[in-house]
Amino acid sequence: MNATPRCHAYPVVSSVSHPQYPSSLSLVRSLARSLARFVDKFSQDFEEAFLDQLKRTKGSKRVSANHIYNEFIADKEHVHMNATKWRTLTEFVHHLGQTGHCIVDETPKGCA
């Protein structure tokens, strides 16, 4: 007895899931600009609050970025990093170094 191969049919899914009407595209572009403004505002707020925490607690001393970040997030009202343009603490600390806010050292334990 020969086994008949089983076939499965799947619906074809179009790569365009929404009509590309000019009004829809305009709305999407408008929402994207609004989102960019929100991310920029959260990024600015996060940077200012983080630098304030750093200056208040450590002054000009060399300190682990992770240590400052842990102190920073202990405040339940802090701006969350995931609402900013930086994906990681390392990326954020490198930004602080590039903009001249901090002197950044790479150590085996991370940025300081």
C-alpha cells in the first residue's frame, strides 16, 4: 500500500496589509513624526535626570555607569531607558562621552 503524501494549503498573504491611500500614508507619516518627537523628549529628559543623579551623588569622581544607573532606577518616577533612543546603557554612556558630558573609560567590567 502506497502512502499518499499529505498536502497542506496555506492562504496567500499579500505583502501589503493596508491600502496605500494618500490619506493613510499621510496619517502614518504624521504619527511617525509625533513618535520621533516623543522619543526625543524622553531621551532629553532621561539624559538630564541621569546627569543630575551623577553630579549630585558622585561629583567629578570616576564611577561605574552601571552603579549610577542602578541608583537612578531606584527612583520609581524615573524616565525609563526603553522610552529613549538608546537601546543599551553602553550606547547611552558612549553618547555622553561623544557629547563631552563625561569622560568614558572602557574597563573589563564595563564603562566607567
